[in-house]
Amino acid sequence: MSEIPSQWKNLVEIPVFPRSVFRGMLEFIYTDRTTVSTEFASEWLRISELFQLEGLKAQVENSLGTHLTIDNVIHIFESALNYNAVNLRARALQFIKT
């Protein structure tokens, strides 16, 4: 294995996220708010978990929890399980039960 060039030693590798999710995360960091779409539910939870942005995670859980539908509730429930989104998991489970 070759040596890492010195100009690359301070680089941070960021996993691939949809542009709107990454941009939304940056918007949240600078303004403390963003617009969350249900289209990328798991990506929103993953990015907030990866970068340990509890405020973003709470906003994502709240936003996704208010946009539950028959078509998306299973996907959102699975994402909530995968990314330890306790409040969202409870809301999705309640939606499923009713």
C-alpha cells in the first residue's frame, strides 16, 4: 500500500448522500432549521446520526412523523429502527396500529 500524499492527510471522507439531504444538513448547521422531505427518510436519519446532530434528528423525526402515510409508514418505521429514532418509531407504530 502506498503512502498517503501529505496534501490529502487532512481530508475528511464523507459518505455519499443525496445533494438535497447534504445541503439540508449544512443549512441546519448554519440556521438551526431545514426542510425535510419524506422521499429521503432514511438518508435524513442516517446523516443526523452520522454527524451526531441531535437537533436535526429531532426535527427529522418530527417532520417525518407528521407526514406518515399508508405508502411510507413501513419504510419510515424501518429507518427509525435502523437509526435509533425512538420518537419516530413510536409514532409510526401508533400509525400502523390505528
